[in-house]
Amino acid sequence: MTEGTERVSFRSPGMAWDLAGVIHRPKEFDPNGSYPAIVAVHPIGSCKEQTAGNVYAKALAEAGYVVLAFDASYQGESGGHPRLVEDPAQRVEDIKVAIDHLVTLPYVDADRIGGIGVCGGGGYVISATMTDRRIKAVTSITGVNFGRLSREAFSQYDPIAALEQMAAQRTAEARGEKARVDDYLPESVEVGKATGVDDIDMLEATDYYKTDRGQAPGGATSAAFSRRSAAVGWDAFFDAEQLLTLPLLVVIGDKPGGFGAYRDGQEIYGRAASKDKQLLVVPDTSHYDLYDQPEPTGQAIEAATAFFG
């Protein structure tokens, strides 16, 4: 751990497993002080050590916030079985469990808690904000509605056929067959191009997750196929016109890709009921530029710091 960070594990009453997190504290931290806090939510197939933690949580802590980045249930160092499950409802519940932990810390001001998420984490934290009023402001960084993505590109635009395959696979596993685990990404950018992959998001995701640029032990980029059905029937933006009333900042790049962050960002900005909402479109920027590239992430961090302030 770097100076100013602490590994933690936590669960809510009745929860059957622990979540693993890292608390990032301000440089001039006073344990007897009172600080605003932010929950940082990692992307799909990611972990707390990657962009939500080592870029955004780190920067916001430097700006004076206590920030909790954590691994999702079934992933990274957090508990839960079976492994490698990406369940949107559980991901939203995990955010609430993280807030449960924050409000027990004597140096956290429970009336000043915000949320920030990257990629799928941006969709999850928006959904959590609609139903947990302890979150007072929310920022989505190149946020993706994973339900929409699961119904479209991730199911080859045939969600019914995909659900039939998932159902058959789950039945097979219930009868004793080995679980099927799929990697979202090709082995390398070169392999992806050789097999016909030309989408900017897929190629840049591979460059981030499969190289030293962003690779981390907890970032699996894989998912149990039979458990992916939960995402197909989920919608990060459900009832935003009524429930998303708190301050909202949406940050997207202007280079659209197959994961749909540009489209989703425009949609939720338009649909949100919040009277205090901001949309930042970073020029000449792709989805994965907003993970770690200095110029676009610098703009996003500056906007988020001012927004939460």
C-alpha cells in the first residue's frame, strides 16, 4: 500500500461474505477530523487497483476526500461464490454496503458522501444513487449501462438466443458439468485484429487490461457465462426521470465505440430529473483514454473535484 491508503474488509449485517477495499485518505489526514467521502466503483472485469482506484480515488483523496475503492462481490479479493459473476443488482448492493462501512468511520461526515464510477461502474453508481439517498452527488466517468450492452453487442443483438444458451449452460452446470468462463477480450491487440476485431473499445480495452498499462491480478476480464443472464434483464437508468434527482456529472469522450459510453452518457444526462446536472464531453478522447491517459483524465478529475466541492 502507498502512503495514505489502508486495506479494509467489510460487510453489512446478514451478509455472507466480506468485500475487500482500499481507503484513500487526504495527505494531511487528521483521524479526529471530519471529511467528505466518496465511493469509487470499478468497471466491468476490473478491480479496485485499476482506474477507479489508482487514478480517480487517488486524485480525489489528494483533493481532500476520503475515498473507498473496493472489489465487487464474486470478483477480485472480495468474497462470494461462484466466482467471476457480474450481477448488476449485486453490484448496486455492494455500493450500499460500502456506504454502510463509510458511515461507521468516525472521520467521515455521513451527510457528505458522493459516488463515482468508471465504465460499468458509472452505470452502477447512477443506479445506486436513485435508491440510496445517502449518496448526495454522483459522477459517471465514461459510464456504460451494462444492461443495454448485454442486450445488444454482448449478445450479438439477439438477447433471446443468448438467454437460451445461458439457460442451457446453467442446467448443464447444475448437472455436474464444468462452469463455462468466457474472456470478454482477445489475448492481445494483435490477436484481436487478426481475428477481425476493429472496434476501438475492444482494441483499447485489450491494450489496457492485457498489458502492463493497466493489468492487475484482480482484473479478470472474464465472466461465468451461465450467470450473465441477470444483466440482460437489468437497466441502469430505469426510472431516472423520477428518481435521479441528486446532482449529476457525466463525463464522456467524443469518440464513440462499441461499448456505448458516448450514447449512454448523452441519454442519462437528458433523462435525469436532477436540476443540477452537467455533461462534459472531452474532445479527441475515447472510452479508454478516460481510464488513465493524463490529459483526458486530468480534465475529468478537475471537473469531478469542482463538482463534488
